[in-house]
Amino acid sequence: VQLQASGGGLVQAGGSLKLSCAASGSISIINGMGWYRQAPGQQRELVADIARNGNTNYADSVKGRFTISRDNAKGTVYLQMNSLKPEDTAVYYCAARAVPESEYSYWGQGTQVTVSS
């Protein structure tokens, strides 16, 4: 499974961005998909993830502002980010896993999101 993320960029605080991640290869084995982010000098953290059945999970810091969704047929996952804050600035990575509740084992290349104040 290969993952290709896109949609990052520079936006002012309060603005919106939508990230996309397209899977290729054996997409039928994918169960969970998610987004992580890593800011300079910080550890990578889970932003949101979504199971194949649509169940979602969000970091407290993004609840009410970000929405994760997926298209199982296409093997794609999206992250709609609204009301962006400077502290959302990070490299965002998409991830996928074949086994529910397991470690994410497939990773995209990362896309930079920069929110200016």
C-alpha cells in the first residue's frame, strides 16, 4: 500500500484547508486510516482517524474544527480543517493500517500546513 498526501499550504488564522490522501496498491486490505502531524521539535501526534465502518476519533485540540472522512471505494481519506490556528502548523502525514487497533504501518510522505497569525 502506498499513500500520497496533498492539499497542504499557507493559510491565515481562521482559514480553512482540506487535505487529501490517496492510497494505491492493495487498498482492499486497508481498515483504519488517519492523519498525524508533527510540529518542529515535537513528537508526532494523532490528529484524527477513521475506521472502515466510519467510526472516528479526534484529538481534543481539533474537535469541532477538523473533520475526517473517507471514500472506501477509492481508498482515500480527507481532513477538512476549519478555524485554523497558528498552533496547527505542522507537517501532516496520512497513515493506514490493515488491522483494527494496531499500529499504523503505512505512511504517506507528509504535507506542510502553515497557519500565519
